[in-house]
Amino acid sequence: MIELLFVACLSTAPDQCEERSMIFTDATPMACMMGAQPQLAKWAATHPAFRVAGWKCQQVRTAEKEA
């Protein structure tokens, strides 16, 4: 599984940020990198109070998710 991990900050308070993620079960790391911007644009369109400050693709660490 691949995780698109991104930081979303409030547009009105740019110092108030939080980590968000999207999990893809059928994607490769390269597919995540290539498809990240359209996915983030779609997310931003449905969350107008936030702006995406940064992002990365990584393997999901199942041990961390289960804890």
C-alpha cells in the first residue's frame, strides 16, 4: 500500500497545519507521485478553508497504523 501524506494548513491561519493522508492499495510509488497533484487538487476543491503546504508518497508502515 502507498500513502499520499500531505500537510494542510488553514488559509486564514497558515500556522495551523495538520497532517492528512490518502491510502492507495493498487498504486506504485511512481503512480502516486504522478497522480498526487490531481488528487490533492480534488481534495483542496472540497476543502476550501485549507491549502496544501506539502506532500510526499511513501510505503504504508502497517506496524505504525495498527498501534
